[in-house]
Amino acid sequence: MQAGLGGRPLAEKIDSTQATVSRIERGQTLPSLPIVRAWLKACGADPETTTRVVSLAEAVHTYTRGWAALLDEHGHAQREFRAREVASRRVRNFQPSVVPGLLQTPEYARAAFSMGRTRDVDAAVAERIARQTILYEEGRRFEFILAEQVLHIPYGGPEVLAAQRDRLVSLARLPTVELVVLPTSPVVMALWSNFIIWDPKEDPPYGASETWLGETKVEDPGEVAWLEEVWSRLWDASVQGDAALDLIRRRWE
């Protein structure tokens, strides 16, 4: 406003839409770094202001939240993950150490939560299972890459794994779900941690990766593009379709 630009003229100058500008101004959308730079240029910002604002934007686009903040007063982060899923038309999830939460049985989820920093395990299990109803909604797509090594980790023991095996095979048949398994032998990337990419219905895609210290969220377009490149490499190297389900059955017989 101080630069004398309204929503439509500003949108044209930054190669965006008036609706996007409006959402950014209301704090509903985080602007990408290219938009931040274009916005500053359109408004005639001086070099000092430009450097300061771009630095702040870069820090926001890739930041880590510790588990204390993530778990918050609920003792778990399931409601936040559900909100991300509800807002997305497509979710891509790579897991090298555990079955993805949207595919877990209650017993498996309990075993997994009990090994981490979740404070309210009962509530976390209930919320995680409730999240899974989104898998049955038309118009959505969920893609999962499960590292084969996950099939060798005995979360909860034989009975829990048997039920989890059947659950994976069942959910993989849903029209909204595609599950592949990344074999242990091919080395296509250094697999340090999991990551998830969300594709919102209206805004640019963003990603996140979890560690023992917290969650690193990635919103910078360049970094998100790199995550997507990693995803493509892992997906292409994975066993797919019925072969993937056969591999799951063999490992958890």
C-alpha cells in the first residue's frame, strides 16, 4: 500500500494472481522466495531492506521445530498432520524406518509411539487412526515409498506385524493409494531420514523431514524441487504393484 500498488497491479508485477496477493497480505499463505524478491522490487525497496526481508524469508522457508513445540499441549502432533492432509490433493511419503502413519494398525501405531517422545500415546493412536479416513475420499492421491528395511524391524512382535501386513495389502488396493517398496540392494540416494511432500489444492507444494530433534519444514521452491527429484529417483528404483505386495507378504510371513 505504501508503494501505491493495489492488489491487481502488484499481482501483475510479481507474475502472480490477485487472490494469491490477498492471501499473502492476510497471512494465509507464505510467499515463495521468488515472489518475495519480486514484491520487494515492485515496491522499490532499498538494498538494506531487501537483504533483511529476503534473509527472514529464507529462514522461514526452511526451519526446524523441536518436538516440544510440535507436540504442544496435546502431547502429539496428529491434528497438525491431519490439517496438512485435508488441505492437500496429493501426499508423497517416504519412510526408511517405520510404516507410514496413514497405513498403520492401532497396535503398530502404539508400538511406534511408545518408542518416541509422544506424551499421550492413547490420544495419538486414536487421532492417527481417525486420520486414515481421508484415504477413502475421492479426488485425493497418496503415494508411499516403504524402504524394505522397515520390514525387518519387529515393531510390536509377530502378531502385530501379521496384522500390519494384512492392513498394508488391503489399503494398497484402494484407488487413492499407491504403495511401493524400495529394495535394500539398490543404492540411489543416501537415505538419512524420512520426508513427506504435500501438494495443497491452491498453494505451492512443500515438504518436511523428521529427526529425533524435531521436524524440518521446507517451503523454498528450489529445495522442494530437490525433494521431488529425490522422490523420483527412489520411486523409479522401487518394486511396484503386486510385486511390492508379494515382497511385504514374504518378509512378514
